[in-house]
Amino acid sequence: ETVNESEVLSFNLYRAGSNNVDKKKLIAADIPAQKPGELTGAVYSFKDKTLKPDKTYYYWLETFDREGGVELVGPVKARLKK
């Protein structure tokens, strides 16, 4: 969920099996901002259907802004329980 998207153009989502290995991009194309240039935010969701039970995964969100800046946020740790 974003608070505002005044500077946001798009996003990428990455996952890895540990915090110190190469990340894998989960979606082939960038995720476009729903409200680019607006002062309001939007809600996003993604269902990762390739998870294995009882394994820990790490996720990062990469944002691209209107001026060519890139920011990588994360990781967030998640675990699918049986």
C-alpha cells in the first residue's frame, strides 16, 4: 500500500530463499503505479503461488521514481505454514 504516488512510476518485486543470496524477480514486467503523479495512494497485492510449506522466504520491493531514481526496500521475511 502506498500513501501517495506523486513521484512513483512503477515497482518490481523480488524473492530469495535467504537474506544473503541473489534475488529473483517475481514478475516479468514492471508493475505500473496505479495513481502516478497523484497525492493519493493505492493498494497492491501479489499471491506467490510457488511457495513451499515451512520454508522461509525474503521479499524486496523496488520502486522507480519519475526522476530516474531507484529504491530497494526490504527484506520482509515470510513463512508459509502447513
